[in-house]
Amino acid sequence: MDRSGSSDFGGAAATTGRSNPAPWSDDKESPNNEDDSNEDDGDHTTPAKVTDPLAPKLANNEHILVVSVTERTRETWRQKAEFLLAVIGFAVDLGNVWRFPYICYQNGGGAFLVPYCLFLIFGGLPLFYMELALGQFHRCGCLSIWKRICPALKGVGYAICLIDIYMGMYYNTIIGWAVYYLFASFTSKLPWTSCDNPWNTENCMQVTSENFTELATSPAKEFFERKVLESYKGNGLDFMGPVKPTLALCVFGVFVLVYFSLWKGVRSAGKVVWVTALAPYVVLIILLVRGVSLPGADEGIKYYLTPEWHKLKNSKVWIDAASQIFFSLGPGFGTLLALSSYNKFNNNCYRDALITSSINCLTSFLAGFVIFSVLGYMAYVQKTSIDKVGLEGPGLVFIVYPEAIATMSGSVFWSIIFFLMLITLGLDSTFGGLEAMITALCDEYPRVIGRRRELFVLLLLAFIFLCALPTMTYGGVVLVNFLNVYGPGLAILFVVFVEAAGVFWFYGVDRFSSDVEQMLGSKPGLFWRICWTYISPVFLLTIFIFSIMGYKEMLGEEYYYPDWSYQVGWAVTCSSVLCIPMYIIYKFFFASKGGCRQRLQESFQPEDSCGSVVPGQQGTCTSIKINNFNCSSNSNSLSPTTSGAEGRSCQAAFHSTNLNCNHSCPPEDQYRSRNHQHHHHHQHRISSDIISSSLRQSHSHSLSLCSVQSNPMATTRIPLAAEDNKCSLRLSSCQPLKFPLASEWLV
């Protein structure tokens, strides 16, 4: 682009024999002077031309380019309730319904609540609070945040993104099963109430029959295994068979719902969570009222709550409690970071952490009443004990509960609302996991991905859907369990341990506490600092070690996995875990300069970030890099690099080399700011930091490149006002400027 009619970008700046006009137009008002005039905002008269006393004195062959750098404003939640619902929806998932009740009664009933609450207070809640505070303070996802904490651990962010992909591959398939059941429920008679269907076998028998034995199978079980999954047509991992079209169609519908919930970011997700987060509670309460009115429900609830204190002597009970609280709250998946990064800076994230984590645990407890009241009813109907009725995991919600529903009056209605509840529970969680990855990549690559969020989300979900197709085959149910264990199940524990170590040990609890103080006005108490420094990391490491030792138990006993599958499983786990050491090696050897000590310092100490006039808020901004600028040549290279997402300040970093200017130029930065009444003029030498002022509303910065020949690494920080996201840079050079990509500066 030629701004003055010549073939060179910038054109001629001066004409001999008269004063130098502004180079951006022909004798027109300087945009900086116009913007920085001290006219009253209410006066609409044409202001008199103002001559800037600090304007650089240009040599005859020196030229100026005016660059406007405008930062993208980060979205925020429209209402505080949307954020809370999004966090609750992510934390409260299918595991609250099918895992917690089983784990509770298996490990001592009411006695299990003792280790469960202890690990909530000392392990889960501090990690939950940490992630909400980190995301809100730094306002970016799980990739960009590490340069401000510990740059060498950026591999944690990439590991989280990979884990979220694995989770999306199987979790959406489970939701697809619920969609299949939902459509199957729209009939006058539920298809799993009788044994006279084409998919039933000779062993099918009603659970209410007196002749029902262990060799018999219920109609609900055969419907799930032989109609929904058709697993008998495959042979597990050895032969998974083709994709089942009807199941793939249900899963595709889930991905469509996910896309239209995430494509616009918090604008779309904030509307969806009002339904997906609240609907499960309405259904749970309805099912609870119905459940406790059934015969035998009181026995089921007693079985659920009666404490067996002797089981607390078993270490497995404590490990199960720690694992349950960790996977229930969900720290480490990057979701809490992403969701809280859209909060306002001074939002009370401490209160949010207490509210949402408490609601999550109480929901698990409530789901136990819903499940065990029905299990008690089924034991009453079958005239057997409750321990012979219950199943863990998907079998509980896709076999046992549908069996109970089939025996109730109005079974079609109860089936529809139950599977609607499962779908909404699952959708919230898959929203959160995918939003973590989307936010991270949009923040890390704002030009390539951030500007094209809708297209990126579409391509990402299409990719995950294609990767998930094997889970929709006849042997896909085995792969679902396999991915659940080896995808996020083991790797996330190690990843979160490294994340906690990076924040609490490398970044430092004191520094992190100071960040919290800037947001909330007070530092976290001694209890939180002790938990963050010692208890939470040990809590994570203990769960990880015991999970590694008992990984075969996590796979279950319903299917015998071939030996080769364990090797593949560990390869899947290592694919995400190895992102951490690989990035440390890359950062130390290839992305750092200097000696060993300097490389270590650059790798493990947070990068400097520019200040802000918003109290306590660090800004992320645009960095403009000038390479190989030579005043004696006619070719110059200028390219911008983006160092983050939205912030309230702008940092212009000039990395200049090979500067050979023969002109005498003022060796200082010239900085101007405007408020409604007064001009404020400041002069700072290159590399100086300009102190923020709460009165400033707009800023411009003028830098003469000829003055930096004695300082090849010049960095100047330009803070922005709280309500303004614009700043301009005025660059002057000794030669005509040629910047073919200058239009790309606007970010």
C-alpha cells in the first residue's frame, strides 16, 4: 500500500526549502495530534491545528509510518450465573450418577463419606480454587498461561489438549447411547419390557419371574447389549466389526449439539447452560420423589447410608475416595482455566470455588438417594439382596435403572425424562472439555485460529468425530472403557501433579497468593497456602502411584483384554505425558539462548508481562518485531507476533539488529497521553517502563529508529487506560519503509 503516491511505503517525508509536513497525508492534520488534542468532548467545533512540541525532528531523507495497534477485547460472561452454571455443569457429570453411589456403598456406605469429605477439603477444593484463580488472573487458556508461570512447562497445556481429544472420542459416544435410548422410549411400550423381540435370546427372562436365575438375562440387558450395541457381532478389540449406522447417527447428533453450543464461545455456551445445567436437577428431584415412594426404597437407602466403620482400615477405601473427589471436581482438564478466564478481573473466585464444589458433592450425594431408592425397589421385586442387583458404571444407568423404570406405571414418561437427564449431564461435561482446548488454541494462535473460531470448532469436532468412529462399531463398548482408562484416566493425574508443581513450587505460592490478593483484596489464608505447598501435590502423587499399580482393576473384569492391548494403552497414555518432557527439552536447547544458567532461568522463570492501569491486572498485548533493519538499504522487514489474548495494555518490543544510521536523531522515546482536560507529556529513554496512570484514556507512541543504534534490544511498554484498548506507534526511519504486510498489524 502506498500512502503518499510513491512506490515506497510511506513516501517522501519532506521537501527541501520548507517545513516538514506530516507524512501520512498531504498537509492534513496528524491523526495523533487530532486524537490527542485537549478539546472538550462536548465541543463539536473544528479544533485548531496543534503542533506537537515533542514531534521528532526528521532529517530530509527520514520517513515516518503511523501504525495503529488495536487489541481484541476478550469476551466475558453476560451474567455471573452463566459462569457458575457452566462450572457446575462441567463438574456434575455422568460419574456423579453411576460411579459415586456404587463407590459409596462398596466402601462402607456412610463411613465412606469421612475420607471423601477429608479429601475434598485438603485435596480437591484447593486445586479447584487454584485453577479458577489462575484462569481469572491471567485471562488465557492452558497454553498461553505457562509463559507467565513457568515457560518450560508449556507441554502441560499440549498434554491437556491431547487428553481432551481422547475424552471427546469416547465420552460423546456414551451420550450417543443415551440419545438412542431416548428415541427408543417414544413408543407406547418400552422395548426392553418383554422377551418377544427379534434381538432376544432363549435365556431372556423377566426379572420379576420366580424362575429367574444367574444364567438368565433380563430384557433390559439384552436390549443394551444386543440391540443398542450389538456387541455379539464383534469380538472385542480383536474384531470390532463395522460402524453401526444408527448409533453413529445418534453420536453425530451429539456433535451437532456440541458445535452450536460452542461455536460462538461464551455467547452461545452461556445460553445453553441454563438448560443443560438446571434440567438434571429438576429431573433428579422428580425421580427422587418417585423413588422414595416405591416399596423397598427405605431398605435401599439404609443400605446406602449405613456405615461400616471397619472398612476404613482398608487403604483401598481411601484411594477410591481420593480418586472419586478428583475426577468429580475435574481440575487439570483445562476447563476451569478456560471458563474462569472469561470472568471479570475482580470476580470473587474464592466464593465461586466453595459454591460450585459444594454443589457438585451434594449432587453426588443426592444421586445416591435416587439410585438406591430404585435399587431397593428392584431388590424387593426380585426378592433378593441389593448387592446382587447393583452394577457399576454404564450398566447401572443403561441396564439396572431401565429395568426398574419398565416395572413402573407410566414407564414411558419416566424413561424419557431419565435419559434426557443423562444427555444434559453429559453435554455439559463435553462442552467443558472441548472449550478448554478451543480456548487454549485460540489464545495461543489468535491470528490463525482465534479470528476463525467458528471454522476451527467445526474442523475440530469433525476430526474428533472421525477419530471416534471405532467406538461406534460392534466392539466399540470395549474401546470406550479402554480409552477411559488409558486416555485421561492415568495421564491426567500426572499432568495435574506437574501443573501443581509448576504453580506452587516454580511460580511460588507467595507469588500466586499475591495475584489472588490483587483480584480479591486479601491474600489466601494459611490453610490454603499449606495445602498448595505440601498437601495437594502429595495428594495427586499418591493417587497417581496407586492408579498405576491398579490399572488392571480400572479396566474391569467383564472383558479379557489381549496382551497387545496393554502396550497400546500405555502408548496412548505416554503420548500425552511425553509432551511435558519433550517441551522442556525443546525450550532449554532450542528456544533459549546463553549459557546453562541463563537457559535454566529463561525456561523456568515467568516472562515479564506489561503492567496495566486496571489494579492488579497484567495485560497481554501485541509485540512488533523489527529484524535486520538497515538504514542504508531499501528493504526492511517488519512482522508482528502476538503474545497473548486480550489485555488492558500494549507492549511494543523492538528487537533491532544491524542498525547503521548516519543521522543525528533524538535518543529518547516520546510519549503522549490525553484526558478530558489536560495534556501530559513524558520523555523516557529506550528500555524504560512507562508508569501507568489511571487518568489516561488514549495513548500514542513515537519512536525514532535512528536512535536505537546503541541499543540493539529496545523494549518499551505502553499501558492503556481501563476503558480503552487502542494505542498507536509512530515509527520513523532513515529510508523509505517497505512493509507489504503492514495491514496485518491490526490485531
